[in-house]
Amino acid sequence: MSQDDDGCLPELARRFLRGRQEGKGASIVRQLHRWIRSCGLELVKLQPEHVDQFLKHPFGTVLAKRTRYDYRGYLLAYLQWLYDQGQLSFDPSELRQGPLQSRPLPPLAEGFVQTLAVTLKGSTCHTYRTNLRRLCGWLKEKGVSYRALNRQHMTQWLCSLQEKGLHVATRINNILVARAYLGWLYEHGHLSTEPEVLLRRTDLPARPDYLPRPLSMKADRELQARLRASSNRYAQGLLLMRYTGIRIGELMSLELRCLRTDLRGLCFLKVPLGKLHNERLVPLDREAVQLVQRLQTAGHPERPWLLETPSGKQTYPSMYRNILRRACEGIEIAGRMTPHRLRHTYATTLLCGGMSLVGVMTLLGHRSYKTTLRYAAVTQETVGREYFEALTQIEKRYEKQLQPGPAQEATPQQMLSDVVRWIQKHIADEPRHVDAAHRLIRRLRRIEAELQHLIPPGRKS
């Protein structure tokens, strides 16, 4: 919207923009008032949900995440100025809560998480806090207390999760954590309605079951060659992921002295406690052993981890994602490339090579073969090959069964025997033909015996 529309702005907005340079701040203020007019609202009746609705598409188009963040900052500065002038009915500071992960939990929710910290990992407790912030923040925004909470409120909350565009897996985690929290509140007398009434099992959306996403053989070879040729230590770490199938969290936690050798001289990579709380040993070939040894000699000799940041701290996932994204430039890869796809490729390559499902399950550190089937199970290439091989075998079997055998000429004796059997089956049982049929059969038997004497043994008739 241009400055020509300033005549349609209220006096307060013109005062705010007066003396300020043209840019994102001025344009978002003008666009806000244009949106308010189009919705038939009044500035004094503006509410936080209206601001959120406007910021989803402030200019009628989808904006990049960073651009939306900048516009939000400019807009909140203007709303704060209006609030100070007494022109808003809500405090815009409520919208400045910052990232979801940094918002404090209410005391009850934090107490619930503390009861779980005895048995759960710190990362799991962090996930619980993030999920609970969505529920507690929504309840605070709607002004709903735990005592007044009912099924209708929870239905509205479920709809809000979907409207935010959250992934199905994220919504499922939010609902499961909310159910556990509501059950804890009910047990401690803070909730008047049973949790099963508020949130039902049928509220869980269907979890999508995606196929494994291994790289094609060509893309896998090209990516390995690039990582192998790179002098970057984090690129070498990604190559180690491809050689061993470890998770990115396990790569970050690898100890400096992670090589193990058995009595036969075979080398293994000791993978630390990870996602499923289990350690394991992954066999290494000569190239993988040399890769680990190079990483061990790079960096401070007394560091705790195999890979560390320049400041001596533990590495973090985004470092590897950035290196991988640059390494994949120009390679034809279907779909989004992530470090986890290296694990998919490792597992499916072994299955295609003939390794048993139990063996792959052990190398991946899974506790159940069902996880292996879903996670890295049988690749599309293997399924396709087995399918067409089965069709070929079936086709050969049918051809063999339907193919006529070599024609054989019947002998006179066989033809006479057939005639005798036909008479016995169709005529001999009829009373009026019994005597004649028996006489005919006796004559045929004599003829058959005479033919037997006339035809020498071994001669074809």
C-alpha cells in the first residue's frame, strides 16, 4: 500500500508514521489498517487473535519465515505505541512471548514434568515441556481454568492444533502429553472432569506410515565420493554415518576412543547410549577404520568427543545438515535430503545384499523387528525384483503344465483293451445285452491274445 492511502489512516497511525522512514514498518502499519477496514473491525476492539490472523498472510501472500518475523516485530512496536496511547484493549506484550521453547510453564505443569524427570531423559522432559506450553498457553489465552475445563474446550484446542498446520506426528505427541498431564491433574484433585471424557483415543489423527527413503545407487556413490574428498571434519562425520548407519545424535555423542577390537582382530565402532538406551558395536571395514583414525588425530588429543565444535563443545545437528545440503548440490535426489536418509541407505543396502532382517536390526540398534520393517525394511528395489521373479516362475510353471506331451501311437492290444472297457462300462450291465456282451468280450480277449503271439517282443506295432 502506498503513501497515497495515508488519507484513509486514522490520525494516530499518521502520527506514528510521521518522521519515520519508509520501509517494512510503515507498510505493515498501512496494511493492518486496510485489513481492519476490510473486516469491518474497529481499532479499539482489536484482539490478539485478530493480530495472529492478520499476520498469517499480511499482504495476501505467503511470506518467508524470516520476513514474517520482521513484520511481526514492526507491528508489535506499533501496537505497543497504541496501547500506551490508550487505544488498545489488550496489552501487546502478551504477543511478545518469544519462541515456544523459552516460555515458562505454569507451576502445576512444571511439577508434572518434575515427576517424570526421575525416569525420563532430559531431552524427553524437554519435549514434554514444549508440548505442554501449547496447551497451557491456549488455556491462558482463552481464560479457562482446570476446574471449568470441559470437552468443548478440548475440541477447540484440537482444532487450533490443526489450524496451526502442525505435522501429524507433532499433533499426536501434543495430544498424548496432554492426556498424561490431565490424568495427573485428576489424580491430584485439580481437575473435576475425568481425562477420558476430555480427550479420547479417537482424537488421535492417523499417523502416516512413510516408506523408507534410501538414496539411489548413483546418488549414493556420488555423495560418498564428495564426502570422501572433503577435508571438512563434519563431512567426514557424515561419511561415517553412511558407513555405520548410526543416528545423528549418536554421531554427536561418539567418544574419542570409540574403536574396539576383538580377539580375531576385527574392528568395531562402539555406539554410546542413544535413543533406545542401548549400546552396540557396529563392525567396520578397513576404510571406515581409517576414517575414524583420521578423525581421532584431528583436534585436541584429550577431548571427550570424536567430533567437537571449534570452541571445544559438542556438535549440534544443524552443522551436519548445512554440510550435507552443500554436498548434495547438483546431485539428482528425490525429495528432501536429511542426514537420517544416510541411515536408510545403509540399512536397505545391506538388505539388498542379502543380510538377514535380524542382522540389520542388531546393527541399527532396534529392539523389535517390526521397527526395522517400518524404518528400513525391504526396499522398493528388492520388492520389485522378488515380485517379477515370482511372476516369471509362475509363468514357467503354467507353460510346463499346458505344454502337450509327445504324441504316442496306440498299439492294437491297447485299442482292444479300450473297447473291452467301454463295453463293460456302457453295455454289460444292461439285462437284455448281458449275454451278447460277454460273448463279444470273450472274442475280443482271444483276438488280443492272438495279436500278442503275432507281434514279437520289442517291435513297434
